[in-house]
Amino acid sequence: MDRRSFVKGVGGAALLAAMPRVAFAKPTPQEIASLGTSLTPMGSVKEGSADGMITPWTGKWNDVPTGLSWGGFGKPQPDPYAAEQPLFTITAQNMQQYADRLTDGQKAMFARNGGTFRMNVYPCHRDFRPSDFVLSNLKLNAAEAAVTPDGEGVTGVFAAPAFPFAKTGLEMIWNAITVPRGFTQRGIMDEAVVYPDGNIAWGAQKWDIYAASYDPSIARGEFDGASAFVFRSTLKPARNQGEITLVREWWDYGNRPSQAWQYIPGTRRVKQVPEIAGDYPLGPGGFHTVDDTNLWTQSPKRYDWELVGRKEIFIPYNNFGIDDPAIKYKDMLATSHLNPDVVRWELHRVWVLKAKLKAGLRHVYAARTIYIDEDSLNPMLADMYDARGELYRMAMMTTSYDYGSRMTQARVVVYHDLISGAYMADRLSNEVNDRMAYNEGGRKGDDYTPQELKRRGV
């Protein structure tokens, strides 16, 4: 992270005045009973689309599919669909045929990069389901979850999305915040900003994350709301090598704000730093914001949220092969966008969620539209607008099922600047030896303290 201090856009009193006072109706027992019966276990529609392009949900696998072999934690995930060929390809020349299933950001990519950008569309698959641990807690969340009065936290939530029957935009964005992730995550990820002239600015981070919120060794009744504790060690660029940041977060941003400390090699000291939030810049050149990490993270307090409804959209789904070590960065990072041949697109139903910046608050994004996969509740695409209402950035998160954590995980995340034509590819691991491994265990909350940060730095 940049060493600059985060500067709050407004005072605390203005933020408090802008916060909602919220109260939502609980799901009925009949709704909760529909999970895994008339609906999928995650609460999505089982049926396919009218034209058959979205297939019915099967959920037949929650482990390595039959006939495939996986090397274990930190190893590439074998692709059950590797032999498939695209059904068709969307290009700038034929995009109007598919316009009702494209986002504004995707259309802008065709308009800006019409000669090179394309979307290879593959058969839709809905074959994986989360672990039984996640699904059992999802039912309990459905009955117990509530948004705190200020909208900045949730209670009664553990190990699964908060609201499988989200009825408001605020509930839906809390699903994106609480979507299942590995309770331990350790490894290295590269990041690259690719400029229109072909130059690349590289970054690399070593991650060590413990998320008690998904730890099966913790009894639900003993969970204290800790979202995730993170050590983030900078490996690249060289000028920042050795910097380590510790972040501790809870699912109640109002009453338990995020805490952050940094170790700077030049001073060999640990210091607590102000909240790193909102549009604080991250990545080489500060290319994306803290709160659009994985398309959305952190408190929803800066925006008013509107749940528009479901829509059929082409999204980057089942991308098992995108981090294949056989694909080198030089072949993956094309000018203006990823090599289209490494990205798999499928038609799925998504929840459309609109966000509008609250009056009196400042952010580089005045509005956003986020598209959330109905089957996993992961954000998949996001369009970000500036203060003039102009489309500024388009982001996409490729995902695939992870056999170690038995849930859908983010793979490569891409942030496109539609003004400059540059883009950032985050979570790259193709040429990494110490790849991210999920759910290995061996961590607890007490391992993530300023004292441990100092020990790691020295």
C-alpha cells in the first residue's frame, strides 16, 4: 500500500448524518425451507433460461470432479471443461445481436478496442456447490442475519452470505462483503498495469490472511464478527520491497473500524496508520481503489444502494485455465486488455445493483453498477462512473471453483481505465512459484498483531 495517509473526504459528523437508519423484514420459514428444494442451496433459480443458453443448476460437484486429478493446496486447478470450444464469439461487428445481454462497460470495451477485444462465449455450467459447512450456515444466516441500524454492519452472520433472500440493495451489497472465501489464504500474487504504449508497471505481494468468519473450527455462537486479519508484504516494485501492512477488519465498520499498521524497512519501525478506505489508491500507480478490491469490499456507507433485479448477462465464469502456468504473462497481457483467448465467458443470471454516492461525500466514483452472480453471490462485473456521469472504469473478476476451499474463488481481476486505455491485471499467479493456497489452516487471530508485524519486518 502507498505510504501516504488516507485523507477523509468529509468529517465524522457529516458521515453520521448521511448514514441510513435501516430495518428489514426477516425471511419467512417457507422461504428458508426453499433453500435446496425449490431454489438452489444458495437461493438462486434452479431453472435455465428460456432459450437454453443458461442451463439448469445441477450442483453435482463439491470436490474434484470425477476423472480429474488435483495436486493439492496451491496447485493449479484442473479444468473439467478444458475440451470445450466456444459456441460463438462476440465482436464489435456483431455485438448489437447481443446488446441486451452486455453491460455498458462491455459495450465501451468494444467501442474503444473494436479491432482486438472479443468475448469467446462457452456453454454455461452450473455444476459446483459450496461445502456443506457453508450451506448449513447460509440457512442459519437467513433466519438470524440483520443489518445494524447504521447500515455499516451485520449481526447473526457466519461462514456464508448474509442474506440469501436479499430484498434491498444494502442487503445485496452485504452479500458481496460476506461471500464465502478461504478461512486461510497464503501465497504470492503478481499485479501488472499495462499502458497503451505496451509498457508494464509490475507489482507483487505476499499474502497471509486469516478469516475467522469462515473458519470451521470456530463455533458459530463464539464468532465475534472478525472479518479478516491480513499481512500484506510487498515484493515489487523494488523501491517498496520489504514494506508490510497489517489490516484487521470486522463486519461492523461503524462500531469496530478497520485497523492498520505498517512496517517500513527504512525506519525499521511499526506505526499505526489512519483508516485505509474508500478511494484510497492501490496497485502500481494507484490504479484502483481500496473499496473496489475484488469489485467491492469494505463499508457500504458512502453510497445509496438500489437492487434493480435479475438479468441475463455474459460474465467471466468457470475460468479454471486463466492462471495455468503454461500461459505466460507475455502471451496473456495484450495491449488494452487480456488476450481474449484466455478468458472464458458464459451466460448467467446476475443481480444488478446500483450505487449512487451520497450527498456531501466525495469519491472518485460518483456511481457504480455491480453485477453479482446469483449462484455464488460473487461480484463479476462493475461499471464505475465519474462525477459527470461518464463511464470511467470497467472491472471484471474471473472466478472458478476452488477444490481446496470448496467454494467459488476469485482468479484474475482486471480494472480497465476507459479514458486512458490502460488496465490493471490483479491476482496473477501464472509465473508464481508460491501460489495462493486456501483453507490449509494453521492460523488464528492472535497471530495478526503489531508485535508479530514487527517480528516479521525485522
